[in-house]
Amino acid sequence: MIFSGKSHRKILELHQTYGDVVRVAPDELAYIDGTAWNDIMGHRKRGQGENGKDPVFWKTQQHSVISADRENHTRMRRTLAHGFSAQAMMDQQPLIQDYVDMLISRLRDNCADGTRPLEMTSWYNWATFDIIGDLAFGEPFGCLENSDYHPWVSLLFNRIRTSAANNVLRRFPFGEKLIQLLVSKQDRQKFQEHYQLTQEKVNKRLAETNPRADFMEVMTKREGAMKFSYPELLDNASLLIIAGSETTATTLSGVTYLLLTHSEVLQKTTDEVRSSFSNESEIDLLSVQKLNYMMAALQETLRMYPPVPTAIPRKAQPGGDVICGQYVPENTVLGIWQWPMYHNAKNFTLPDSYIPERWLGDARFSSDPQDVLQAFSFGPRNCIGKNLAFAEMRLILAKILWNFDISLHPDSKDWLQDNRAFTLWQKPDLNIFIKPRETS
């Protein structure tokens, strides 16, 4: 099921057949009821246990903030929080704006006045990788400049795909031996190359003597226990790059496709952008916050096409826990599969329809429990980069709709259905036509 890339659809079928809780493995449960978010991942009072991250899933990321135990997670997140606050995003506005403007310029240079299709999943990835590269290490990867992926970025993509397969194999007895037998020598070599390039990137930044307002500065300049160890720097560097770029680029690809396959929504979103500003210079991180319909279109994209479609598993705490009103024994693997949860009619009316109005008070959806949508996860371990993601998504989408008229190439008409879900999406090419906007 996992290897097909269609596991998200199968999990939805199982929930539709068997109900809100489904056993998907001997020791693993999948949940679709919205109360599972708080029961599994919610805040706990001091002294209360928590359902920790599943160590099997995070075997190769043992020193990152996302996999750390409770004490170390609190320490690391408190350190990183300064770099991801709303104020920090406003402070970084000139940097983010420069890369978004470079994206617009490169699209204009390559679109052949709307006659040549552009593959937008790559362009979005190049922009978001350059932004997070500069925010994390004080320099970009050069993706936009070279119209190509940096070798380290390519290896990150390979790691995502192989990790999904490895996580399944680790569930079996002698799982590590199975991985050695079944994972190709080429994939093992790529994993080693990724580790070496991560070391090179971190070491180069550590050798810098001039202070920089980047995430590495935040992680290395704190004193005492708040300072990150070298293994923590390596794992968090890798995590920040993929989490701070790929999920944002995925949502931008998704909203582009969904707008282009829903002409009325595209027209409303475009009209809102073009009627809200007198000129492009007015479009910035602050002003795009008034674009309510565009924000609803992004919210609806996160529901229809969540950047993490599968489950990020937890393990039931020692002594077990009560989840959705039922006792669960300790060490049971607990998962909330986002794509099935958001496509279940119990949670959302017309779940397979792209309707941004559901987030704007439309009476048809008044009974929908909207807090079921937690695309950035939930609780004290939710995504620390939410502010950055929305800042980039709103600015990039607004700038594209301001500058260009866009349309879908026929060969991408089934793009959404052709996506394959592993931990993240494996996306096919999204080919669109971009024509510079005619202004009077």
C-alpha cells in the first residue's frame, strides 16, 4: 500500500468502511475524528505524560527538534522560535521580497510571452529553497539563478522517497537487515552524500566570523544548555531546509492547479489582487494580509491537498491513553492521516469540491468543524514555520496573479490525481502558460 503512493486513498476507503478508528497494522491505529488532534498531540500539564514521536519513523533524524524528547524539544523550539516569529518575518521582508521579485523576473524571461509552458513545481521549489537557504545559512542555493536544483537539494528529495520505504521495512522483525538487502547501493550512496553535503554546508557557515541574522546564528550563539550540539545542528539544518521549502512549494503548486481548474475561483482571486493595489510596489508581506479571498483559496488548498498527506505517527505513552473516548495500550502507534481526514464527508460538506467560500462564512458549510483542518499539525509540536510559510505563499501568489495571466497546459489536466503520497507528495510536472499581463 505504501509503495504504491496511493495509501492516502486506501486509508480513506478503510475509514469509510469501518469508521473513525481503523487498525492499519497489528500495533497501529489511524484516526479521522477531529478530537484525535487534541487527544493525541494536545498540550499536557506539567507532570502529565505525552504521546511521543514514534522513534521508528524518526530513525535517521534523532537529533532534530521534530523528533526530540519533551525536554530537548522545549529547549530547541524555544531557541528557534525567535527566528520564526511574526516580527522576525517582517524583519526579513527585504530578503524574501528580493527572491520573490527574482522569481517573477525569471518567469518573465522564460515564458516566451505565454507561448512556452513552464514547469511550475520546479520554479516554486527553486524560489522557496533559495529563500530558506538564505534564512538558514546566510546564502541561497542558487536555484533561481541557475534554473536548477542544488545537488544537496536533489539529495534531500531522494531521501524523502527512500525514507518512506525504510519506515515501512522497520516495522518488520529484522527491519534494518531488510533495508540493507532491499535498498539499492545507489540509494545508500546518495544518503551518505547527503550527510556529507550537510556537514559541508554547516561547517562552512560555522567558519564564518561575521554575525548574520540567520537560523544558524540563532542555534549557535545561545549560551549553556540552549546552544545546539553539532549533531543537532546537522539534523536541524537538514530539517529546516526541507520543511521550510518543500511544503510551501507544494501548496503553491496545489493552489495554482486548483485555481486553473476552477475558473470562477481564479477570476475572483485575480480580481481581488488587482483591485487591491495601485501598483506592484504596494504588494508586500503586510499588505497581502488583507486579501481574504486569496487566503481562503490557500486554506481550501491545504484541505484538498495537504502538504503532508499521510500520518506523522506518535506512540501511546507509558500506561496507555484515552483517544477519542477509547483506551489505547502503551506503545500503540497513533496516526492522523490528513488527506483522508479532510476528504471525509463527516468532517467537510462536499469534501471533494474546491470551494474557498467554506472559509468565508458560507451557510452551506456552517456545520463543518473547521478546526479539523490542522495542516501545520497541532499542539506544542506544531510546525514552527507556519508564519514563514503563509508569508511566502501569499506574497508569491499575489505577485504572480498581479503580473501574469495564467492557464493550464492540457498535459497537466490530471495533475492532482497523478500525485503520489509518501511522507510528502511526489509531484508530477505542472506545466502552465504564463503570459505577462496587459495593462493600459
